[in-house]
Amino acid sequence: MTKTAWTRKDLVGLKDLSREEITLILDTAKSLQEVSTRPVKKVPTLRGRTVANMFFEPSTRTRISFELAEKRLSADTINFSAATSSTVKGESIKDTVRNIESLKVDIIVMRHPASGAPHRLAERLDVSFINAGDGINEHPTQALLDMFTIKEKKGTLEGVKVTFIGDILHSRVARSNIWGLTKMGAKVVVCGPKTLIPPKVEELGVEVIYDLYDAIKDADVINLLRIQMERQSECFFPSIREYANTYQINRKVLEVAKKDVVIMHPGPVNRGIEVSSDVMDGPSSVILDQVTNGLAVRMAVLYLLSGARKKIEG
Amino acid sequence: MPQKQIMSSEEITRAITRIAHEILEKNKGAKALALIGIRTGGAFLAKRFQEKIKEIEGTEIELGLLDITLYRDDLTEIGAQPDIRETEIDFGVSGKKIILVDDVLFTGRTIRCAMDAIIDFGRPEFIQLAVLIDRGHRELPIKADYVGKNIPTSKQEDVVVNLKECGEEDSVVVFEGETKND
């Protein structure tokens, strides 16, 4: 086990984390996995702590995963969704969050459509923040659970080749994964329509390959990104059908890939677009393992952040 | 730091042999017995009890390893969160006669955590406690069923159990100065 101690108040992204801190989260998650297999799936660790889940954007997996992680650690939870709150009356995000903080909440889990929103709030407020996705910037717990799953399936992250396919430009999942995977010594390849590859992405230490077959032929992991219909107001590619014809992972495409390649997807999946149904439900897919692992990873983050809070409370 | 050895390798081995016999005598054999060792020292000792009991009785009883961090009552007081190690209890504890194993019994708080954790895995028939060292200073009403050696200590002293599983020679040593036992 690592000798690193967690000292950060917040987890807003993987950009600033060290390799040791990432390893500490992944090791802690490994130990916490077992809690969910017990007859009593709950430990008293965060008794008396309160976590607010503030989702300004829709979410199924992440919100449920965080809420369950909080409950498995015995924290009290409150849920906020923008649609049913005073946000619709025009209250600013900072005021909303300060009101929540006044209720002596310890940790805020936040998803927000504006990139950098949790970062700015975390700097100004004492409450701990966990970024559950900010705009197109970062989604650190998703990248951590992806890395956890790769480590589980491949035994290591060092030297593992991970290919991301799809909308890299709008993907906070890809961005967090790039920060994390490159720090952990994995090789990252991105592939997709030219319009959806961010300019100068190579400077982050990744390789850009436009041809799908070239991009996947020696990949250990293929991580598919969702085509985000809600962020496609401009025309980044001619049609969904053309995208599927060029970039879909299906049985035929997989013939060029390694036999033991694993297919990942952060969800929600557009079945028949990023991936064919048979591959998604087939033996190479670890999509549901990602969901299971997400719970342990989020428990680990909540556990570690609660330790750092003790300093603030003195 | 001044230190004093209070148990040698041979004495530790003899204590383990004696306790293994006592466990079998008190429970009239190995039926339904299972060992749960508290990480890290207790886990190694539990493994040794398992081997010794197999030697005596010819049956290998089940062995679980427990990390008590998630149950600690001082998580809000100490600094950064302690590392969580893996708990591995791959058998049903319900109806089992559980022998809980730790290296040093001190305040009793670790044992309280361990009992709470075990009960989250099921309802054992009973839990008994085996420790290599009982150093006194209990803060909870907890008593060991099997003790390798009672050592009167002051609260300022630190009792360290070195085991060959950790790459050290088997020994129990008392240090003067700040205690690290919990």
C-alpha cells in the first residue's frame, strides 16, 4: 500500500493529482469493494457526516452511484436537482451552494454544465467539493473507475494501450482519463472525426489516429464515448448514420483488434451508434463492471475527503 | 529508545501451541470453529493457529482476515484517514464459533470494532478472543479468553510484536516512550 496521505479538501479533477494520490484512491477502492458483497452492505465510517448531491444536469449512473456510496458509508444525504429548486427562480449557483453550506453539510457532490464551476466554488468555500462532471472539463470519478476497471482486467495501468473513440472534444470523461492514464504510465490514443478531436490534444501526451482500424488494432482497451446529442448544436459530422458507419465498434471491426481487448463505455450508451448491441452485451464488454466499480471508487473518494475535512473543522 | 525483549521466538511458538490446545479443549474439538485475524499482526497469528490446529486435530478450520479501519471510533479525531486494507471473510459466520485473534490487547477499542464488523457478516454462535499479549489499560469491558502472556505496562510504553511474516525474527519487545498501540 502507498505511503501517501490524502490532504486535499476537494476532488475537482485529475489534472492536479499526483500518481501517488491516484494510486491511493484506487487502492482504497479495492479494499472497499468487499463492503458491497456483505450480508449487511453498510459500514459506520461516515456516521454523522452529511453529503449534498447537487446535480444541475441530468444523471442516472453517477447520481445513484454517489448516493449509494454515501449510504454504504452511513453518511446522511440530501439531493438537489436544478429542475425542482430555486435555480429556476433565478438564484445564483453561489448563493444556492452557500445556503447548503449553512446547513453544515460536509461534502457537496456537484455536477454542473459550466466548466470550472466546482473549481471556483471550492476555492471560495470551506465545504468539500467532489466534481461529478463540469461541462466539457473533467469527470474525475468516472476516469478513476475506468482506471480501476482497466487495472482489474489487465492487472496494471503501466504500458496498457487505451483507445478512446468518438467525441473527444466535448468529453469530460476523455479529458479526465487522459490526465489520469498518462500519469499512471498508460498509452492513450484518441480517434474520431477530425471536428471532434480537440486542437493540440497531442500536447497532453496522447496520440491521434483518425483511422478506426489503425486506432484499435493493438489496443488493450477500447473506451467508447457517447455521441452527445445535447452538445451537437453545431454540425460536427454529417449524420448519425455516417458516424455509426465510420466509427461504430461491432463484431466485424473487432476482428482486427486483440482477442482480449476490453470494451468500455461510460454510459448512457446509444445502442447501435457507438457500439453494436451484440458487442455491448458480448464477452469483451465490461460496461456493467464499470458501474459496479464506480461504487467502490466513490466510496474511496468520500472516505479520503472526510479525513482531510478534520483539519478544517480543527 | 530503551527496549526490552519480553518474549523470544521459542516462547511465542509455545504460546501459540498452548492456545491452540486450549481453543480445542474449551470448544470440544474443531467443529464449527473459524478464526478471524485482525490485520496485520492478528492475521498472521490466526494463520499460525490454523496450521497448529490442523496439526493437532487434522482438520483445516476456516480463516478470515479483518481490517477494522471502517469501524474505528476515532476517525473524526486523528489526522489523514488511515489506509484501508482488504477484509477477506469468504465463509458465512452465522452459527460459527468465531475465534477472534489479535496480537496485543490494550484499550479494547480494536476488539469492539472487530465485533461490530463480524456481526455485519452474520450472527455467529459466539465470539471468543485470543491474543498473544494482554498489556492491560482497558477502556471498554472486554476480556480475552486466551492469552499468550500478560504483561503489566505503563501507558507510556509501546508493545511491539515482531513476526517473521513481516520479515522480522519472532519476538515481543517493550519500548519506553510514546505508545503506538491502539
